[in-house]
Amino acid sequence: MADGFARPLPASLAFTPDVEAQTAAMWDKVKHHVTPLEWRLHAPLIAEINRLKREKNAVILAHNYMTPEIFHGVGDYVGDSLGLAREAAKSDAAVIIQAGVHFMAETSKVLAPDKRVLIPDLLAGCSLASSITGADVRLIKQRYPGVPVVTYVNTTADVKAETDICCTSANAVQVVEWAAREWGVDKVILIPDEYLARNVARQTNVKIIAWAGRCEVHERFTAGDIAEMRAAYPGAEILAHPECPTEILEAADFAGSTAAMNDYVALRKPKQVVLITECSMASNVQAESPGTQFIGPCNLCPHMKRISLRNIHDALVHDRYEVTVDPAIADRARLAVQRMIDLPPPAVPARYDLVKARHHVDVELI
Ligand code: 13P
Ligand code: SF4
């Protein structure tokens, strides 16, 4: 199930001149992050995966945290959680390969129940998704009757099924305000990421009830990391993901989802930038922004890093590992995800401006 690098590649997957020509444009995008020696292993797999996709009518949905050879080599749709969910709903392919983590594959299955959804490694989990269960949400609803439940997409289908509407970091403020208006209440349950909830609470006058889930990647950043970066690189612009603690967002120049960070770099073209998020994000954005220098720190997500070209290839060849969701749960979860998708996209890319935050209320932690 794990990567399988111990097994030799089939002899047919050789770095031939034809493979080199087919993958030349991709090499150009990844050459600052992948060595020529590594490319000799990656390129034949990329060519074969792209051939298999056509043969099997499959698409690969690749999250921004995938390694550059996956992101630029085989991803048909790349982006943040919201973007990938939208693509899953629209796709005409018979098979979806989720180059991401298990909750993303479940979301794809929920939105595309007639398609076969495969994840290359079943152990690609998420600390946020495993922090809460459907039974927990049922208890929360008993404790706060009449309060709408907004759930981050980084959750299992079981949790989404107990939810009124889903959100991602790209639209959480908009969704919370929508739920408060629709239900005619002044408070909303926003679960399971405590930091996302605290960061949203600073952007709205809706009261937030939160759960103490954490992203194990983003919770590790500290205000000290930012202070060190400012001292070492005074001109660098610092961008942070809203799963980070609030002190990070207060110290950053910009905060937004992975797609919002990507847009920020593409539009503003800073000379130097620090991305406070998962490591592969910087490598992937850099390929599209050669004029910008990207500076650490970053943390690896061990779950995202379980996905490799090798296990994507094996998923296509062996038609594995299928992700299924109980149809009764999927039907309820779909309502919550679809409600989110149906909201109009924000007029400007959602950003978390905690420097100028309008509200300084604390959240109620369950
Ligand atoms: P977004 O891509 O939605 O910003 O999510 C980040 C993340 O941690 C996904 O697991
Ligand atoms: Fe989960 Fe964090 Fe990894 Fe995203 S980066 S999959 S939220 S642990």
C-alpha cells in the first residue's frame, strides 16, 4: 500500500527519447525541484499514467500539496479543496483518481456517485478529518438546538451528513454569514478546525462555536517563525493558510486558501515570498512565477505525501483502491456540499485580514 519504491519499475517504463520528448514541457516546470536523475524515473511513469488515463477514461484531481511531478506531470485538474470538489461534480470521466487525501476522495464520490473513485493509498488521512465523528456532531446538535452546523470539507462523509452546509478555507466567512442569515440566528457551529474557526470569528460579527480539531501541518507554525523570517528577509511578503494559529495570521501580510495564495503570487508578483503552509505548495506555485523567490519555512503533510507517481500508476493498472460511501450517508452529505457549491463565488478572492480584523470576540470551544 505504501509507495512501493522497493519494487523495481517494469522494464517497459524506460526513459526513452520518446518519453523525454513527451515530458519535456513538464520537466521545464519542475526542473528546479527535481534532479535529472529523479526525472529519469518520473518521466516514464508520467507518460504511462497519461496513456492509462486516456485508455480508462480517468481524470486525476490533484491538490496543491501534491509533489511537483504529480501536480505538473499528471494532474488534469489542480487546485484547492473547493476547486477539486467543483471539478468532481462536473467531470465526464468514468474514473476519478484522487491525488489528495481520503476525505477529498469521499467528497468526489459524494458529488459523483456514478463514477468509480480511486485513491492510490488508503492510509492518506487527515488529522482534522479524524478529529471528529458523525456521532460527535449529533451530540453537538443536541447541545445547540436550532444553531446551524457549518463543516469544513476536511471531514468524513459521515460528518458531512450531519451538517447543514460545508465550507472550505476559501469561503468559510461567506458560508458562516450565509448560514446565520438563512437560519435567522446570531451564532453558528463551525467545525472541526479550531484555528479556522478562530480566524473566521475575527472577520465576522456572527458568534462562532468551535471544535478543538487541528491540522497537524499548520498548527506547528509559530509567531517566532514569522519574526525570524521578517528579520532575515525584510522585503519578503508573508502568506499564511487560515488553518494556522491566529497569531500567525495577525503577523502575516495575507492569509487565504491555497488557491488564494496562488492567485496572490500570480497577480502581485512579489520579489520574495514566504508561504506558511505545506512544502509542495511553494514548489508548485514557483513553476508559474519564475520571477518570485520562495523562502521556507514549510511543513510536510505526511498524509498528502503518501501519494506518489508509483501508486497512482498502480491505482490505474489494478483499478484500486476504490472509495465508497454508503448511499444514504452520501445523499445527506451531498446536500451540505452542494449547498456550498451553489453559493455564488465571492466577488474578490476570499482573504483573511487579521491585521485589520473587525472583530475581537473569542469563540466558544465545545
Ligand atoms: P485548501 O486547499 O482548501 O486551502 O486546503 C488546505 C488543506 O489543508 C487541504 O488538506
Ligand atoms: Fe489534513 Fe492538514 Fe494534511 Fe490538509 S495539510 S490533509 S488539513 S493534515
